[in-house]
Amino acid sequence: MYYLLKVIISAGLIVLISEVSKRSSFIGAIFASIPLISFLAILWMYFETKDTGKIAELSIDIFWLVLPSLLFFILFPILLKRNWNFFLSFFLSTAVMVAGYFLMTWLMKSR
């Protein structure tokens, strides 16, 4: 029952953001920019383990891994504004972001 509740809440937030975004991209962007997945993961982890040390580690790792995700949000609109195909822009931006994740995880392991 607990896992079903987690799925319903998590999926509901995603649907809510996509519906709000249809009406107002700015308000949708505000909701989407809030790290809802991170918040939920931290809350679920706390409720399940109460291990604040692990949660602190997760928070630090999330911080560093947000940086490569920004590559997508920089490159994607640039390509779209230059009239690139939507799916090509999406794929290329995603590929650059994934490469950024690999670089960042490599850097994090070497610290």
C-alpha cells in the first residue's frame, strides 16, 4: 500500500506539472524547476530509513549532478530557436547532457 501511495503521489505531480504547463509555460517552468523528484526521494528515504547521514550524502550528490542537467536546458532552446528539428534537438541535447553526467561522475569518483 505504501509503494502504491508513493507511485500515485509521484505520478500525480508529473501530470499536474504537464497540465499546468499547457496553460502557462512560465508557471509550469516554476513547478518543473522545483526539484520535486529530489524532494520526494529525500522524503521517502527519511520516512523509510531515518538515516540523515545518507540523506545528506544524497543531497550533496544531487547538487553536483544537477550541473550536467543544465547542459540540456542551455543547448535545447538554442537548437530549437535555430529551427533544428525537434527530435534531433532533443536527442543531441540529451546526448550532451548524458556526456556531462559521465564526466561529472568521473570527477566525483576521483575526489
